Amino acid sequence: MSKFIVLRRVLTHLILVLTAAAVAGFAAIFIYLTPKLPDVDSLRDIRLQTPLRIYSSDNLLIGEFGEMKRTPLDFEDIPPLFIQAFLAAEDDRFYKHHGVDIGGLLRAASQLIMSGEIQTGGSTITMQVAKNYFLTQERTFSRKFNEIFLAIKIERALSKEEILELYLNKIFLGNHAYGIEAAAGVYYDKHVGELSLAQMAMIAGLPKAPSLYNPLANASRAKSRRDWILSRMLGLGYIDQQAYEEARKTEVSASYYGSKLQADAAYVSEMIRREMIRRYGPDAYTEGFRAFATIDSKLQNVANEAVIAGVMDYDNRHGYRGPEDHWPLKKNPQDLEHWRSELRRVGSVGRWEPALVLNVQEQAVDILLRDGSQTTLTWEDGLSSARPRLDENSLGKSPEKAADILKRGDLIRITAGKGQTWQLSQLPDVQASLVSMNAETGAIVSLVGGYDYGYSSFNRVTQANRQPGSNFKPFIYAAALENGATPATIINDAPIVFDDQQLESTWRPTNDSGKFYGPTRLRKALYNSRNLVSIRLLRSTGIAKTIDYVTRFGFRKSQLPRDLSLALGSLSATPLDVVNGYAVF
């Protein structure tokens, strides 16, 4: 017998022994690990982490809170071409294997032998589902075996379509986007059905390394990955040559899009967020709750405009306070480029945009906008009416030329005027709030806590305690009517002096007009808001009785001072407290 034949037999036996040992080892590992594997049937009832979304009463999105942006889709709602892009990128044999691709594992093993380190895991999409739903991200042999056995169990329990649905809704795709619908919104402000082939391929390239191939972080690297996926789709027959060439020519168009809110009700959203956290704790951010506010988006828009118009009108009446800042602007292109960069750092506040004065003409100024463009404010664009504010109650003379109010390097605020023009403006020095309620149900139909939530998150409707003043008098009169007074009851509107240590050593209240009108019926005293009548009426009814009665309108006893100043509305109350009280009327 030749040495060659002997050697061949030895090698054959050695291969058979090694194969048997490998099979035995694999079987032993399978027997050891299988009882410890989780139940894959739970995947049928899996609850994906989705953010808290808040809607108006007419179903418009007004708020979204949560680390993970995710909108789960049914398999039928995913475009077939999008699925093929992922198969080309991640697992082109997905429909041929039973959870594990032996070729991929051998390829990963050869890389391990050559480099001494785990390079790629040879994971199929099913194995990625096993890892994403049940396992950690650590790269160890025990985790890889668990991943393999779980993938086999998953393939036995679920259909291919169910596995793909789980995968495409779970994967992390960068920028807090989990799942393909969230990624379509974050990168392209679209739904998955609205994406182009190039955009689908771009997103399909992200699972491999969301930070490395992110089009926002490295557009050229992301484009190379996208083009490779397109070539794979062409080679697999998913697309034709024309579609491939058109998609490759497409430039990277990705940009960052936050939550696309459909109505501006930030103060309401924050109120509901706090309530959801109070009820459900941190789970409120991940369990996919949808909360519906009572506000109506149309009424909310009207309320927003009313508050902004009100503060702008008030602020304009009280004069121009000058530029927001002054920058030492030099006359060279490099310096201008520096300040253009600085201007982009200055945030807009509501409708107030920052601008930099570049040149002052006789009755006009040239300005630089935050987007890098330049324009001119003419005399009619708010310059002629910019009378300087001297103090709370007086203004300076009207300007005669632009240099009277502005100079080169001034940082100013502008607002959009009629047509394509800009108007000189300034951030209002006052704030305002508005709340309106359906008195029949108590439902808040619009609420604005300030003129811009991003500028000030303090909610003046629910947090700003102020003295309501004469707004409180109807509650004093209601208490008197409950305790025997009538609209025809006569009270003397005459001077009165109190020695009350809780108020002042000597208190001499007066009417707003400074006059006194003698005997007055309650009905007239109320609509004329007579202070002296209100005080005498409170003293006649009794402070204790009045406070007990006023609590029926929702006011708390702790808010109500136990002295005669209560008749003039000296309590501390929020606008919402007062609106609640009037809703009872």
C-alpha cells in the first residue's frame, strides 16, 4: 500500500474525528444552552419602546418626548424595494437559510483565525433580531452561540415576514432614530413610502455602523456605503441599470429633522408631560402613550397670535431700547466671515430673528441675516418710528436719520413684515399669558404661558401668582348675595379709615378715581368697581363667611388673606385660578 493512500486514510479519519467532535461539541453546547434561552414566542407580543406623543383635541401632534424616536410599521406598509435594500446590505440569503448562514459564519471564523480578533459576526437578519431583542452587544463566543440557537428557534416560531417586521422596527439608525419610519422622518422629513431609491439605500447602510456611515456626520463615507448597496441591489436583480445609475447620481440630501409638530402648544405639552410622568413614571417616555389635550388647534393658533400681537403692540408703544449688543466689526472680508459665523450662533426667538448692521445710510441700514444673506431696512421698515425709550412713561423725539438709532456692528432683532420685507424690532421687555376655557365642561381650549416657550419655559398661566385685583370683586359680591344681600342693597361709598396692624397702622383706601359717590346700590357698585363699597360689603358679610364661600369657586383657603384687603383682590392667584372661578359663574 502506497504512502499516499495511507496518508489519505489518516487525513480522512482525522477529518471525520474532528467533524464528529465538532458536532458532539456543538450538540453539547446546544443541550446546555437551550434550556436557558428565552421564549421566542414572546416576540409576538413584544412592545417596542416608542416616545410619548401628545395631540390636540383635533388630532394634531403638539408634543413628543422620549429618547427613542420610533414609529412601528406593519410589514404590509413597508415598500418592497426598501426591504430589498436591507437584504442587499445585510443578508441577501435571508429567504434561503433557516436563521443561520453557514457561509457567513465560516467567513467570520476565517477572519478570526487570520487576525486573532472577531471582525464580523457573520450574523443573519434573524440573528440580529435575536441579539437586539434578547441579548447584549458584547462580542463573546457564548453570546454568539446563544445568538445562533435563538435564531434557529425564531425561524421555527415566526414567518420570514414577521422577522423582517421586527428587525426593521427595532434597529438603531443613528440620531435617536429606531426603526425605518423614524429614520425616514429624522433624515428626510418623509414617511417610508415617500423615499427615493437613493434615500432607501442610504438608510439601509446605517445598521452596520450608524455613527460611521451617518450622512450627517460623514456624507462622503455614507455615499460610498450607499453606492455599494445600490451595486449589490443591481447585482441581485432588485433594480435595473437605469434605476441604479439615476440613484448613484443623486447627491446626499439628508438633513436633521426633529419632531414635526403640527401645532404650537409647547406650554400645554409640558403640562401634560409632567402629568404623565406623575402617573406612570419614566415608562411614560417609552411605552408609546398617546395623550390627547382638550385644546383646539385653531383656537390655540388664535391665542398664540393674540399674545404675540399684544406684547409687540405694548412694547412698541413704550419705545425702542436700542440694539441687543454691539460687535467690533472691521472692514475686511475675513472679519465679516467671523461675525457671520457668530451670528449663526445667536438663536431666533419666536418670530424675532437676529441681524447685524453692516452699514448705516442716511435713512436706511444694510444688515446681515443669520442665513448669510444681506438686505436693507428702509426708513419705512420701522426705522422712522423707533423713538427711544426714556423711562416707563416717556419717549424721546422721533429719529431724523438712521444714525440716530443704529451704528455699524449693532446686533438687532427683526421680524417679517408684509410681503418680503423685514421690520426693525426688539425682544419684548414684557411677557403675557392667555387661557380660555369651556365653562360648561372646564376643558381648556387654548393656553399660552408666554410669547415663546424656547425663550422662557415659565408657564405664566399655571405658575405666575399675581394679585387679581378688581377681577376678584365678583366673588366678594357673590358671597354677600349668598348671605342675604340683594342687587338693590345700598352701601355708602364714603371715606373710611382702618386701624389694622395686618395691613398698615392706618389704612385709608380710596376709589380709583379718588372720588366718593355716597349711597350706592350693589349692582352699580359692582359694574363701576367701587373699592369702598367692596370693603364695606366684605366687612358686613364677614371675612370667615366670605372665605368659606369663595372656596366653592376653586380658590384655596391658604390663598386668601384674612383681612379686608381681600375685597380689593390682594390674594395671590394664577390666571388659571381666576378662569376656573369665572367658569363657575
